[in-house]
Amino acid sequence: MRSSFTALDALVLAVYLAGTTALGMWLGRHQRNARDYFVAGQRVPWWAILFSVVATETSALTFISIPGVAYIGNFTFLQVATGYLLGRIVVAFTLLPRYYEGELVTAYALLERRFGVATRRFASIVFMLTRAFADSVRIFATAIPIAIIIGPILPAAAVQPTAILLLGILTLIYTFYGGMRAVIWTDVVQTLVYVGGGVAAVVLLSQGVPGGWGEIFTRAGDADKLRLFDFYLGFDRPHTLLAGLLGGAFLSMASHGADQIIVQRLLAASRLGDARRALIGSGIAVIAQFALFLTIGIGLWVFYIGREFATPDAIFPTFVVEVMPPGLTGLIVAAIVAAAMSTLSSSINSLAAAATHDIWLPLTRGDAASPQTFRIARRLSLAWGVVLLAASLLYREQGTPVVILALSIASFTYGAMLGPFFLGILWRRAVQRDVLTGMVTGLIVMSLVVFARNLRPLAPAFDAQLAVLGSIAWPWYVLIGTTVTVVVGLLSSLTHGAPQAREESRQ
């Protein structure tokens, strides 16, 4: 068993990072305006978008955290992944056609058409805040394997910040010049590399455990780690069949139908049919990918004989550094880092797109195709990169897998973001006042749910109620937030006349 990162590993890592950054800059060389920068001129093939969606949605978090989920649990996380596919199918045949009815760059432009510019701005701001928090967690997660490598040569307090800064600076360079075309095509390469790394881990685990995968599955089965379904009907467990199918579907509807980072990729396709293939195909690919990395997790549990780690997110990176042969270790670590760079760069790009098209252009009444807008887009990309980097330095390692933490943060606001789209499609009576009331109420309710445990000492008279709210598992967050937003918006719409009736009365 090796205990160091060799010179060959370091060379592979350096070449891969330099190559990824150079590729991103080269692919972005023909950009002329903000539309090229944000949606690649809508000339990207569907299969490349599929890979990009998968890489952005999971990337380094899948590689690092999902094995840890199985290590401390079992296969029931796949119930959530199945819900992801169901949610994608709904989005593909409801929201996606509406996005292709016009020349849209952001998801929230659709809300402006239906309700007004205030709704667009509010939804975009909620997206930007959510994405900034969630992706700062992703940067932190990806810094874990880097920290494991450079730990022996730096003071303990400097390891994690140095890893985060190294990752962030390279990503800022990559993002500033690359644009969406570069992000998507480097995603294709990086997805193949880190999935290949997962396959390599499966092979090495079969060699590292006497009896191979037959023995691994036998021992894991005896410990109930191969369980796939949990039929528990309560709301306090995250990986149950009901929470997975319903909660996972609503989470996927929000992340792939109302979150700019994914919608922006789908808008890079030349036509609706291609976007649908990319979206639904990505759901199938994600299930397969989760299955692969959960399988690695149970293999690691047998390999390490259930050994305890400081954090579940350190389990697989430790295996990569200690067990994988020289050269392959460097490639796998590079894949983890590069996958995170792709997620981070696309996040920065989507945040800049939202800030440019939803905030800056409406306020200044500028021209989206002008050179000035292109310059503003790049400056906003740089600013968002700095914000994400600074926020990631605030996190500290903990017992919760980082993938769960990131999903919990996103789920917190997703309901208030998805609700307006449902109101716009299903309830013609709703106007801007109604949808904004629903969104604000949804955010307040979800704040109570998410922070209920922290509020218990401050409100002892409501301890029992807060205890119930605090026990709700994260997959239910989007469903609850969406329901509250829609119901409040619907009730608010009943306090005034129908929009058409009011227009006729003015005439």
C-alpha cells in the first residue's frame, strides 16, 4: 500500500490541469458576444450536452461523496436517483417547450413573459444566492483530495485554504476565457475520465479483497448494505422509496427546470428534440453513475473493514492516494479536480448570465448583442468566481457527506423557484403580486423547516412543533416549498378579479 503522491502523479496532474485550462481558452477564442459566451450560439450536439449535464450535476461530489454514502449506509440513495429521472421527464414535456418558444438565455426570462420583470429579478436573485452557497460547498468538497496530497508539506491550518485557492485560481482563468462552449466540451472529456477512474477503482478493489467482488457482495449483503428499497412512510428519513420518488422528482424538476445552471446547457442545443434527448438521457446516465460509485462505497467498506474516517468524504480520496498505482492516482485526482473545475466554471458562467440578462440589462436597457455587454459578462464572471472562492473558505469538515449538504442547501430554495413556473402554466388567474407572495411565503416556511432545530432553544413554547419540522428529511424540502408557493399564490389570486376581466372593465 503506497502512502505518497509520486513525481509521476504530480506530472500527470500538472499536465492535465494545464491541458484543461488551455483547452477551455482555445475553445472560447471565437466568441463575439454574450450569446456566444452564455449559450454557445445554440450549436452544441445533444450528446455533448448530456455529458455536460451529468458532469455539472454530479462531478466531483459524486466521485468524492457518493462512495461515502454507501460506506456508512447502503444502496437506498438510488431511490432518489430514480426520482431524478421522473422529474426530468416532466420538465422535458412541460417547461422545456416553453423555453424554446423564444430566444431565451436565462430560465427566468420565461417568468417575466408570464408575470413581469419583478418576478424575473426576484427568482434570479434567489437562484444566485442558492447557487453561490451550494457551489461553494462543491469547491470545499473537491479541495479534500488536494488537501490529502499536499497535507504532509504544509502546516495543518494552511492545507484546506491552499487547496481551495489553487483550485479557484485555475478555474477563474479557465472560466473567464472559456465561455459555455468550452465548459460543455471539457465536461465531455472530464466525465469520461472520472467514470473511467471509477471503473479502475472497481478493478483494484476486486484485487485488494480476497475473493474479489463475490466476497465483497457476500459480506455487504450480510451487513444489509445491499438494501435498495426502504418502504418506511415517515418524513424523517432521506432515502426512502416515497421520499426518493416524490422528493427526488420535485428536486429534479427544480434543478433541471428552474435552475439556470442546467437550463442554460439545454438552451445551447439547436432544437427542442435535442434538448429533450440530453435531459432524459442524463437521468438514465446519472442512475448508472450513482450505482457505480455506491458499489465502490461498499467495496471500500469491505476493503477497510469498516474503519472509521474523520469524514465520509475522505474515504475514497484516501483509497485513491494510498492504493492506486503511480500515474493512475495522478489521473484520478486530476479528474476529480477537473470535474470540479467544470462544475465551478459552469456555475460562474450561469451566475454571470443571470446577473447580466436578468439584472444588468433590464436596469440599463442595454443591447444583449453589444460588445459592452460581452465585457460586462466577463467582469461578472470574475466577480462571481471571487465570491464563490471566498464562501468556500468558510466551510469546515463535518460528519455529513458534502453531497448531502449541497443537496440540502439547493433544496432549501428550489421550491420557491419551481412554484412560479407551475403557477404560470396551471393557473391563468395568478398575477405578479400572487406569485411573489407565494415565493416569499415559501422561503419563510422553508427557513422554519431548515432552521427548526436552531430555533428550538429560542422558542420553547413551540418546541414540539419545531421538533417535528426539524425532523423532516431534505428530499421533502422542494415538494414542501413548491406546495406552499403554489397554494399561497393560488389563494392570493382569489382576492382579485381574473386578469382578463380587469382588462375588459378598463375598456
